Amino acid sequence: MAIIKCPECGQDVSDKARICIHCGITLNEETLKRERKCEKCGEVLSEQDNFCIKCGSPVKKQFLGDAGLQRLNSPYVDKLKKQKILIVCIAVAMVVCIAGGVGFKLFWDYRTEQNHKSFSSNYIKDLKEVQTLMLLSGSKAENLCNLTLNVWGNTIHEKRNSKTDKYTRPNGFFVSDFNIAIENLYSDSETEETITEIENDLYSVKMLIKKLQNPPAKLEKCYDTVSELYEAYKILTDLAVSPSGSYTSYSSQIDKTVSDFTLYYDKLDNQIPE
């Protein structure tokens, strides 16, 4: 099989082809043997000539001397045209799909980022809320613990004090047992009210800590610290609500717990983003 030039359009075609796949002209012995002639002077030209070698006129890429060449709207040519159209359509569709995919990814990434920012912002807000609540409630618990210590110690040493006398000296003289003085303290209406407030705060803190269980990225350390703060807070509230042990051990527990609470509070304060 050899490659020849189409006598009509000049494109490469197979010498076995019956029609030109480019322009649709019938390729047979007669058409292939036709001579190319200059339209002005009639000079015979070769297939490669673009200008007349005699008069210099531009040469059209077609056979002259015949009234016209038969063109076929062959099924093969139509099929090629349809294939070209299909290829173009597929290419356009692919471009649209790719552009749509890229656009969707950009939109999804933006939406994910905004959701993450919103989640992080709300999480930080809850962290600050529970931190503040534990500080306020922890202060109530620490004050009650210190009052308990004063009542306890003043009863043992029979030391008078305006804040403890009504528990240690309810009838004008010191009670015989410090347990009686502590019982007087915890049956007092003001103390009962304080304990109720502490217990209500403890429940609110517990709910907020539960809400913080699934921290967003980069805030995991904050959750670890607030959990440690919560443990110290629970111990402090328990010491306030239910004092036990000896005076010395109770005092040591309070000091250690308050120290731990302060440590974790400050640590969390430094970890929470502004």
C-alpha cells in the first residue's frame, strides 16, 4: 500500500482508497490520471505546483478540463464526520466534568474549613465557660474547706473567732467534741445553701466536660488539661461537701488539691487559643 495525493484537496490518502477521506471525491483511474492545468494559460502542472510555472498564476487544488468531479456523500465520510463530532463532544464533556470536579472540591474544602473554624470557635467558647465555672465553684468549695478547718482547729484549741464561735460556742462555751462543731457548721442554713450551689455547679461542669469529649484538631491538649482540672475540681468539691480524716490529713489534702487545681487552671489558660 502506498500513499498518494488526492487530486482534489491534495491531502495524503491510500492508493487503495476508493474515495478521499478528507474531501469525499471518488478516486478511480480516470480521476487520478487527469492533468492539472493552469486556468489562465493552460500549462500542464504537476501535483506539487502551487503556482503556474509559465505565467505564475496561483493554482487551485483541483483537476481542470473536466466539468467537475463527482463527489460522494459516502457513509464512510459521514461516519468520520460523526466520529469527529462525537470526539469533540466527549472532549468538551470531559473538560466540563473536570472543571466541575475541581470547582466542587474547592467548594467542599472551603465548606469543610468553615465548619472546622465554627466547631473550633464553639469548642473554645465551651472551654472558657467550663474553666470559669470551675474557678467560681472551686472558690466556694475552698472557702467552705477553710471554714471547716477553722471550726475544727478552734474547737480543739478552744480558740475564739467571730466566724466560728456560733459553731464552736453555740451556748456561750466550747463544745466538748470537734465533731459537734463541724455538725453545727454543716447543719447551718448558709452552709446548706453553699453546698447546694456547689453540687449544682458540679453537675453543670460535668455536662460541659462531657460535651468537650471530642475535641477538634489542634485542641486535643486542651481537652487533656481540662480533664485534669476537672479531676482536681471534683476532689476539692468532695472535700468541701464531705470532710473526713484527721485535721492534719484534711488540711494536707486541701493544700495539695488547691495547688493541683491552680496548676491545671493556669496550664489550660495558656493552651486555649485567643
